[in-house]
Amino acid sequence: MRVRTPPRLLELAGRSLLRNQALAISALEELPTELFPPLFMEAFSRRRCEVLKLMVQAWPFRRLPLRPLIKMGCLETFQAVLGGLDALLTQGVRLRRWKLQVLDLQDVSENFWMVWSESMAHGCFPNAMRNRKPVQDCPSMRGQQPFTVFIDLWLQTRTLDEYLTCLLLWVKQREGLLHLCCKKLRILGMPFHNIRSILKMVNLDCIQEVEVNCTWILPILAQFTPYLGQMRNLHKLILCHMDVSRYVSAEQKKQIVTQFTSQFLKLHYLQKLYMNSVSFLEGHLDQLLRCLKNPLRAFIFCHAYLADRDMECLSQYPSLSQLKELHLIHILMWTTNLEPLGALLEKVAATLEFLTLKDCHIRDSQLRVLLPALSHCSQLTTFYFGGNETSTDALKDLLHHTGGLSKLGLELYPAPLESLDNRGHVNWEILAPIRAELMRTLREVRQPKRIFFGPVPCPSCGSWPSEKVDFHLCS
């Protein structure tokens, strides 16, 4: 039978304080520091609003990570915390040990407070807490340190939830007394007039990651564009499902695309650009890449057409010259000439670590154009080539050219054309010996680590590439 460890005297004292609210309030000045996290968590879950207000004023840590507690409380307890902050900001009320400078509403682990409070109460820090990367201050403050509220904004519904509505109203009424810092912004399904009012409240210099997943028409995109240009510390930009070329003339489209792409001239820290179903940029990719002044680390382009003009520009601009990740997924190429793509691979051969050419309808003759450059990608660790139209001989040639890629840890290749029936489905009886032959070819030049041939997940065993399996050899 497992013997439960009896509660420590410190924990019993904390519980007693919460049962006697008047005692808790009077004892905060002398309360041991290690008791604050577990007692605060208990007060929040039990909705002891007056205790919460005073604990905020006596908080002995620089940061209050409130986000994980919101789910176990209610709007009233959240308002109590804001009320405690009001006393700090507007009246200067604070106890002797007060250190609070940051209200942190960013996402952290669900059990963060449980781990933190238990470790503090027991006077130790588990590895998960000790190794946790500290949250950085806002770079846009440049040495100034007003009281800061950190938040990740997920604008995913037509209306704001009650907590965010409460917070934004509170921030707006205290303009000049605090700094609202948003590093991650996700926009999905909210009317733009609501988005615009929120963007006006946030210091756009703070934003480092943006995802826009909206079927906006081009005039709406044009309204968002000036805000994008003000996000001067942006590191990651995701644009999804912006099939917005309809309902405007060719001249209007040209004007809006020019206005949009010109904003990238201001984004000097952009590292990762992900575009999925952004039809308004088809035929204008060169215009975008020309405006990127610093090299990207990752370029992801999905569900789109690549015209001759788009393909030709891939290797022409410095913005794609130092890629670590290149992902082209579900791309319909209007050209049969992949020499520009080969030239791009040659240019990034010394830096490229992840390469995806998935469902791009690449045929044997096109693949052979890419092989010399691919063989020079010495840093490549992951290569995804699934969903293309290649024969057994072409795949053998491909495997021979990867002989010098010693860092390859994960490889995914399509089932050869010879193993497909007239509906394009894999005939597993035919594929099995072909796969064995391909493995023999590969082992002549190097020893693979994880390799898949055929569709994923495997219809036979359900394996995915992320699983720790040596070879995908189901029959």
C-alpha cells in the first residue's frame, strides 16, 4: 500500500489562512515567499477575490503567469486580479516585498502552476522548471520598463470571449500606465472591423508571429496591409486560404498586390514565410521575393500554381539564398522546366536541412534535372518526395545521388509508377519486391536510417513517418 506523505506545516498554514480571510490579509507581509504560488492558486480556484487583490499587491516575483489559472477560475477572479493591479498602477499601493512588473497571459503548460506551486512549497525545482526558457522582455521598450501585459491573441470567433473583452477594456482605460505586448497573433474568422480596433491597441512592433487564415477579398486585404508593415519585429508569417482574386479588376489586383508586397521591405527580421492557397500572389512571386531584403530561413509554398515567371525567380533573389527549410506542397507547375528549382537547390546546398517536394507531379525527366544539385545538399536531414509521378529507374537514380548525404535521417518516396493500378492505387504485391530492390540499391551507397516507400499513413500498418520505425516494408 502506498503511504501518502502528510502535508507540510507550511501547506497547513496556507490552508488555514484561506479559511480565515482576515488573517490572510493581515499576514501577507510576513508570508514566506515559497507559499505564494500554492496559496495564490488555492485562492484563485476558491474565488477568494479580496485575498487575490492583496496577493497581487504583495506578489514577490517579477512575473505573474496567469493564463493557466483562468480555466480554473471565473471572470470575477480575473477581475479581482485586475483590481489588485489597479491599486498598484493608479494608487501606488504595494507591500514591502512587491516585485511585480509583468502580467503574463501567454500560453504555457496546463500543469505549470501545479508544478511551480508544489516545487516552491517543497523548496526544490524539478528539471522541467529549472530548464524552462525564461520569457524575454518586450524588445520594443528599449530599456524602458513600464508595467507590461503579455498576451497571445487568437482571434478565432466572430466575437471576443469575456476574458479578452474585459482585459482590452481595462487596458484601454489605463492607456499610458502600462504596455500591452502581443508576440503571437492569429486571425481566423473575425470581422475585420473588430480586428482593426484590437490592432490599434497593440504595439505592432512587439508582434513576432502572425497567422492569417481568412478568405478575405482583396479590398479587406488592402485594409490589413498597412498594419503588416508596422510589424517590424516579425519573424514568422503564415498566410492561408486567401483565394481573394475575384470581384476586382486586373488593375485593382495589380495595385493591391504591389501595396501588399511593398510592406515586406520593412520586415527586416522575417525568417519564416508560409503561404498556403494564396492565389492572389500567383504570377507575382518575384515581386514578393524582390521585396524581402534579408534571407529567409524557411519558405513554405502550398496549394498553388507556379507559372514560368514564378519558377524562374526562385534562384534570382538573395531572400532564398540561405534556406534551411524549403517546402513545395501540392504545387501545379505550368512549366516542365525545373532548372530554376535546381539552381535554387544548388544555391542553398550548404544550408538546406529540410526539403519537401510533395505532390508536385514531378516526372522522371524533371527529376533528373534536380539530381546534381540535390546530391550537393550535404546538410539535408529530411527529404519528402511523396506523391510524385516517378518510375522505379528514376527512383534508383535518385537514391544513387543521395549516397553522399550522410545526415539524412528521414526519407519519404512515392510508390513507383509500375506498382500503381489504372486508378492510381498501390498494388502491394507488386510494390513489395520493387521496394526490396530499391533498398538494395540504396544500401550500395549508404545505410539509411528511416525510410518510407509508398503512401503514408501505410494502409497496411498505419505507420506515419513520425513514428520510430526503421523501414516501411509492409506488404
